Amino acid sequence: MSELNRRKIIFGSLFLPLAACANNTITKSGADIDSNADEALNLLFKINPDSRSIYARAAGVLIMPNVAKASFGIGGSYGEGVLRINEAPVDYYSVASASYGLQLGAQKFSHVLFFLTQEALRDFRTIDGWELGADAEVAFRDVGYSYGVSSNTITKPIYGIVFAQVGVMAGASLEGAKYSRLIRG
């Protein structure tokens, strides 16, 4: 096998999982994102009823209903979601990340970020390319496991829950993910 063909195979195998996992998420309308967000939020409330109290207390909630992640040495993820304040959609956002190292697989998951203070919400809305930092706490939700969290047990101004994982990967992570505002109609 020639060196050029070997490089094409390696390059293609790196990005094929990403293309297959994307599943047309980049072209969703605001109405599609809202509908998917409603479904994801209902699923979260079903599998973790305690999250309702956190939702009710939050200054704003970012719902990312479908985040696709794939890797073959080099990996990436992408998803689109909606920021709701007082249950009304106010802005649309994308989340993207890139990674490298010993990793292989593809996964789809949902996550919700609860902004529990006005300051945390303001910072998120005013910083383009916002990243989760030390002021955030993230939990991963698998079916059959109860968090036992409520709005009284959270100590950080931002709380995130990752849930509805489908696929095979060493785990979902929000570390290094950047959130950017989208214009959607």
C-alpha cells in the first residue's frame, strides 16, 4: 500500500466518525431546537425528579438536547441548544470541543446547564466562546442512579447535568467545550 493511500485511510478514519455522528445538527431551526429541548427537559425531569427544583430556582437554563461526540485519536463534539429565562427561549447557542489522545468511539448525549445566579447568567451571555470553569459543577446521569441533589445541596453558581448518553465512548465530558451564540429563526 502506498504512503499516500495509507494517509488517506488514516485521515478518513479520523473524521468519518465525526461526520456520521453530526446527523444534520448544524442546520436546525429555532423551532426544531425548542422542540428537542422540550423533549430533553422532560426526559431529565423523568429520570431525575429533583432537577425540577433546580430548574425552578435557576436564573437561566441552557438546554443542549443533542450533542454528538466522536473520536479516533482526534475527537470532537458539537451540538445546538437554547437558553431559557423564565421558561421563555431568549437565545440559541452551540457547543463545540476538540480533543486528542487515546480515545475511540462515538456518543450522543444531552446536557443542561443551570445558571443559579444572575451574575453567572450575565457572564455566560456576555462572553463569546464561554467555557465551563471552576465555578461550575457537572454531574453525569446514568439510568438507575439517583443524584440526591436539590436546589439546597448545590454550592456552585452553575450546575450541569449530562444525561441520555447513547453510544460507546470512555465517557462524556464538558471540559474544554466552548459555547457560542447562534442566530436562529
